[in-house]
Amino acid sequence: MRSLFYGTFDLMKFVLRKERISTAIWLGVLLFLTIFVAIAYGGLYSDAQSAAMIGMVEMWANPAVVAMLGPIFGEASPASLYASSMILTMVITVAIMNIFFVIRHTRAEEEKGQGEVIRSLPVGRLANLAAVLSFAGLMNLALSILIMFALWGFYGVAGAAMFGFSIGVSGFVFAGVAAIFANLSASRTGAIGMSIGAVLFFYMVRAMGDVSAEWLSFTSPIGLAAQTQPMAGNIAWPLFVLLGIGIICIAVAFYLNSIRDFGRGIFAEKTGRREGGFLMKSPEGLLFKLTRRSTLFWCAGLFMLGASYGVVMGETESFLEMIQTVMPNVTDVRIFIVMITMLASIMAVVPSLAILLKLVGDEKNGRYEQVFAGSVSRHRMLAAHIGYALIQSFVMLFVVMFGLWVTSYSVMDEPIAFGEMFSAFMVYLPASFVFIGLTALLIGLIPKRAAVIMYSYFGLTFTLMYFGPMADLPKEMTYITPFGFVPQIPIDTVNPWAIVSLLLVSAALIAGSFFLYRRRSLRFAA
Amino acid sequence: MIEIKNLKKNFGKMEALTNVNMEIKKGEVVGFIGPNGAGKTTTIRVLLGILKATEGTASIFGKDTWKDAVEIHKDIAYVPGDVALWPNLTGGEVIDFFINLRKKGINKERRDELIKRFDFDPSKKCNTYSKGNRQKVALIAAFSCDADLYILDEPTSGLDPLMEKVFVECVQELKKQGRSVLLSSHILSEVEKLCDRVYIIRKGETKEISQKDIKCASSLEALFGEHFKEAK
């Protein structure tokens, strides 16, 4: 028995060596988010009698909001409002952090062959899983304590501790869930997909519970994490239930690990088709086949994003007051639409970036070496990726718009016409094109840094456009991103010059990328 | 050192090994050859206690390879045919990690000498290494250890001819020191040069070949061809 875990501590140190930077980044970002929102809320909701506060509580009477964010527990106060609006976001983010962490060090290492070398050394069969899960435990504990100290000054120690530990302990549960799926599925992508599916499932179970049958919320780890009622009831027992669930998951994972063959999953792998079909005839087909599943997921996700905004638009009477609480300078319902279209359009550009950056990703890992070794020109590959990204940017924008329009149409007394909604979204298309053009140019110019630069630029864009109006930043600051130039329909009148110049800029960037990509050397992994 | 008797391994319904038998005594260098997919790596993984045998027994140093894997691994060194490393660590870091896990301390002199002989730069990140250089990481880590048994699974794949020569020298030194080696390889000349005896595996079943058999057939390659022609 002892020999099964032999070397756990050494492997834990090794995990620390591999992970020190990414763990620090994750914890830092989570902590920043915690504090940033606490400060922003401090300005907005000073006391329980403020108009903003009353509006926010009114909005919460809408079941759609309860389904999305969970209920407000107890008397509404600035503290309980913070906890209610943040807890699920934090729980889900931390769950995803744990899932990626656990699978990266278990199934992914086994799949790549790194696990085999480790297993040939004097380490126990379960030592790696034990090391990874112990590290996850420590990471979640550290996160809980950090969040507690960060919020102590804002909301008092009891609420801060309950908030922090609800997040940390539920994160630990999902480390256990991921460990189970890492043993069930034989592939990294399968294990990640199933684990995230579990998160969505438990989120939905909680949503149903919060809206209609309360007991259902207690059957979901995500619901249980919120049921500690941080900064309101401060009930501790769900934490112990969660801890118990986590330990059971881990026991199951150890058992599964001990009965399966190395490199295999409990679920047998399906055999695939014997011949390459229609899509395997061209590099364009390959690109489509490789990305179609993630495209589908993005479509579903963005549709739901649009739909959830649409549902909220139904509450027309309290509607204006409600949005004024979130966006104090809003005086017209249509400004809300402007805000939604802008945020949704920015989100919708992500899948296009991902597709385009695949060109450098699969260059770096060497997969495209074989493609370029065939009679495929640089321009053809670049054109395929850019073309697909451009089409994708339109499709995604359309999907999120459609989700918003369909649901808002069914709940609003005076629904917004399809044409109006369509143009309100499509004015953002030229800005997406500029993003795509810029990415393409960087792929030709500095491929190594392209992904980092573009995702940082995207993050900056999102922050500036989302928090800018809240923090009363001057409008000129948004001119560092193409989204800042887009006329905000239906508030602004259409400024054709803005659209035309964005289109020209994107065309110039794409032309430049064709020039540069042809002239640089490709760097495939050795 | 190694003793395998009537070993069987099934993956679901697929029979990967049907009847594997093998014996290696102290100080012997034994070859292990066979076509792709015949079961060489599966056999080696059973020996490493990574896979559990369906039937039959496998032991190293008289201990069960599945139950006593941790104990056994303290005294063996393993080199896989395709070495997967961690992209953000340097070659030197990984070598030291592999050696450290054996808990016997690092013989720095021996390690540095091997790094020099294999003409290896340990200061680079693993993702910049070519196939041959990744192979060197595992070889240097393995040869730096004071192991009693070396299990080498196509250890020279990707090495250039000069480095392959260094590898052959290293194995010959091990032999002189009285250590045991199991060498699985497709490079038959290498096997012929180094090994006292050879096991051939076909469709999950092993057959032993002595030096005398090889001489009769003029070369190992001729024997290999003959063996599989006859099989068809």
C-alpha cells in the first residue's frame, strides 16, 4: 500500500517546479478580480438605501437573473450583493482552473508519453495522481486564504472567510471530478470536455433549483458552494459536505487509476473511419474538420449569451431603472442594447482569433510541416485561415444577435425589429476584420509573440470598453482599439466614414500579411 | 535478473501478448527483436510494472514486476524509444530530476563525462531539442545511474552514427562491469554486435536465438528474414 504512493512528495516538488509561474498568474488574476470588483461596488453601492442598490435588488426579482447568478440571501446589503453577484463566477472560474490543472498533469502527460518515463522510475503507481491532487488541495487552500484576507477589510472576516473557502473547497471538488474523468477518458480533450460538461450540468441543476425547487440546489456542488450564503447567513455545513464529496471523488479516482492499464481509459476508445472523407481532400477541409467542434461550442455558447441578455430585456417596466444601476449614464433603453451589442461583438471575435492563430500554433508544434511539404503554397494556407476567420466572425456575430433577438422578441412588449438589431450588430463586423487583419500581420511579422500580443490586446479592448464607461474614462481612450470607432447604433447615427476606414485598414493589414508571410521562414518543432 | 514465464496480456478483446518467455542472467546483454506491433514495447511495459499481466509471471531481481515496481525501479534504468519531455524545463534539469528520483545521489563526474561524450548541451529548453537530442537526455540519465539492469527500448532511434558509436561503447562498458542489459532494437547489426543472446517476438510469442543459430544463418538479418518468411 505504501509503495503505491512512494515518491509522492518528490513529484509534488516537480509539479511545483513546472507550475510555479502559471499558478502564480492564476491566483494573481483571481485576486485582482476579487479586489477590483469590491472596489467598483464600493463606489456604486454605498449603503442599502441607495437608489442603485434598490434598483439592483429589483432586478434580482427577475427569475432569469436568479437562474444566471443565483439568489440574494438574507437582507440585501452591499456585502451580500457583492457575494451574490460574484460567487458563481468565481466558483466556475476556479473549477475550470482546477480541471485544466489536474488534466494537464495526469491524462495529458500520459498521452504525451511523459508519464511513461516517470513510471519507469521508483515512484508508486498512484504517486503522480496523489502529488497532483495534494498540490491542487494546497493551491485551493492558498486561494481561499488569499481571498479571505483580500476581502477582510471590505466586508469583515466572517463573510470574507466564508466567501473564500466556498470558492476554494468547491474548486477542490472539481479537482476530484477532473481526476475521475482523467481516468475514464483516454484522451486529454475527452477528459477536459467531460469535466467542463460536468461543471455546466451542475450549474444548470443549481439554476433549476434556485428558480423552482430549492432542494435541487443542494444536490449540485456549485449550488452547495453558494448555499453557504457568504456575507449573509454564513452557514458552514455545506463546506463540510463539499469536502466530503471531494474526498469521495478522489477515492473513486484512485480506485479507477489502480484498475486500469497505463495509457488507456476506463471507457474504450471508438475506432474511427478507415478512409479520409470529403474533408480530407484539401488543407481547407482539414482546417474545417479540425475546428468544427470548437466552432459548434462557440456557436452554442454565444447563442446562450445573447439569449440570456434577451431574457433580461423582458422586464420592461423596471428595465430602465435596473440598467441605470449598472450603467448610471443610461437614459434610454436603446443604450442597453448598445452595451450588449458591443460586449457580445467583442466576445464574438475570440473564435476567429483562435482559428487564425492555429496557423502559428500548428507551425510551432510541427503539425503543419507535413501540410507545407505537400504542394500547398504559403498564400493558400494563409488565405484559408484568414478566409475562415472572416466567415467565422460574421457567423458568430449573427448567432449572438439571433439569440438576443429571438428571446427579446418573445418577452418584450415593443420588440425590436430584426433589421434594427441586425444592423446594430453588423456595424461591429469591420472592427472584427481589423482584429483579424492585425493578427494576420503579426503572424507574418513576429509569429512567436502573435498569440500573446493579440490576446493581451483583446483583454485590453474588453476591459476598456466594459469598464471604461463605468469608470468615466474619456472616450478618446477607446481609440486605441478598433471597437472604439464603431458608431453605436441605434444611439449614434451611422458614420459611413468610420466603417469605410475600418474596412480599408483591415484590407491593408491583410494585404501586408500576405506580403510578410510569404517572406519569412517557417519554424517547425524539431 | 529477468524472468518471464508464459506471459499473456490482453487489451480488452485484443491479445497483445500470447506467450512470452524470457530469462536474463546477471552480466548478460540480451537482444529483443521483432516486427512493429509484435509486442516488444508491451512486454517491456509489463517488465516496468506499468502494465499488469493478464496471465503468467514476470519478475526482476526475483521480485514481482507489478507488486514490487517501486523497489525494482531503484536498481534499473530505462530508456524509451520516443522520449517525451517537458517543454519549459532544460535538458539538464530533466536529467537531474530523473537521477534524483532514484535517491542514490548524483555522480556529477559521471554525468558530466557522459554529457561531454554525447556532445549534448544541457542548458537549452526541452522544446528546442531534436529527436536525437531528446534521446540523449534519457540515455545520459540512464547511464549516469548505478543500475543493475538497463532496459533499453530502441534507444538509438534518432541518433547520428557517431553518437550511436558512443552508445555502443557505453553498453560495452556496462557489460565489462558485469551489469545486465535488455536491448530492444530494429538495428540488427547493433544487436548482433552487442548481445550474447537474442529473443525474437512474433504475434505476441517469443523464441530464443543463440549466437550459434546466428552463425548458422550467416547473419542476424538473414535469420530474421528467414524466420518471418517461414511464418507467412
